[in-house]
Amino acid sequence: MPHISFSALKDWNFCAWYHKLTRIDGIGKFEGNAYTAFGNAIHEVCEKKLLNEEIDENDHFIRSFERFLDGLPEKQDSKLVEQMRSQGQDIIPEIDDALKDYFGEYEVVGSEISLEEDIEDEDVYHFVGYIDGVVKTPDGKYHIFDWKTCSWGWDARKKNDPMVTYQLTLYKHFFSRKMNIDPKLIETHFALLKRTAKKNRVEFFRVTSGPRKTENAIKLLNKALYNIKKERYIKNRLSCKNCDFNKTEHCR
């Protein structure tokens, strides 16, 4: 079934031609690196800790990290990999405390919750995604959050960037529909897992996702799908300097 994810929407917003090359033509598909291997491994540990699964946390992280590294097409920098092993083990002990300090008392609703939902005014494509975690607090509020690995953290500009926060806005919208929950009872948050920080290695912060922002996110989603279905792949020249295809045979 035709579908679109938030990452695909973000690619289209970056440049419709870039979206075509990567998502439709399959050119230059990103196959991962040490950073994605680290992120995937630490996400696995976060998921298991959220669900209170009994594991040897450090051992699970190291084994997962090695598994993801082995799946990469190229060998990664050994010094960076060794630093990441240590950094992951520094982050892990702070996860539980960060959850408790931020949410207080809570019950776990789910982890890695799958979304495959109809889109308003769209009869072909579905929206798909995975919500990293959802908890419910005693006040009846549901809290959607997404783990994000990073170096030292995010500045205020990134924390408020619409094309960063629309991910949670769309997750909230479609989770609300999937579970038949009033959007007013759902709040959204990012959880930063900071590799190089010396303290506060796990940082939660709230992202507002009200009706107007949701309307804007849905409009962008529908605009992207309209153009994708019409095969209108207009190049965004403002993105060229940050594009891997710039001045290559695929885009001149």
C-alpha cells in the first residue's frame, strides 16, 4: 500500500528532486554509519528499559552496537567506535532517573507503537511511523516521546524548528485517531540522549502541538503527496549547498 513517513516528508520538504532520487529512483540510499549504529543500539536499550525487561543493560548495548556495526557496508573509525562504546554506557544509567524526574508517576502505554493511518483528503497514501514511547500520567494525560541521539544537545533554534517538531505533531495527530483519544489529552516530547555531555546526558523537553500547528503539518503532508502523485519534482536550489547530489551527474 502506498505510504509516506515523516522522514520521507522531510526529504521532500528539503528538495522534491532529492526525494525523487532517493525515495523513488533509489539512488544514493544512505546505508548507515557509526552514528546510526549507536542510535539504533541505544534505542533498543531504551525500549527494553521502558518496558521493564530484565536485561544486562551494558552487555545488551555493546552486543547491539556490534551487530549494527557489522551490518554496515564499510568499516568505521575504530577510535570513534571505542568512544561510542563508553558514551553509551555513560548514558544508560541516567535513562530511568530522567523518566521519573520528568514524568513523575506514570504507567507505560507502549513502546515502538506502529502507525499506519488514513490521511485527510487523501485516498491513496497512508501515513506510517513508529512512536518510540507513550506513557500515561495520573492526570489522564498521554505523553508521546521520541528518543534522539545527539552529541552535546540541541540549541533553541533546533528545538523549535517546524521540520523537526512536525514529527511529533503528526505522531500525535495519527495516534489520537488510532486510539480515539482527545488530542487535548496528548502531549509531545523529545528525549535527547547526549553522547559527549558530561552531565544531564538524558534531557526531556516538551514540544507544543496544538490545532494550528497540526493543521499546518497536515497541509504540508497533503501538499507533498499532491506533488508526488503529479510527479512534480521541482528542485529547491536553496538546499543545494547541503545536498550530496549537488554538482553530480544526478543534479546539475
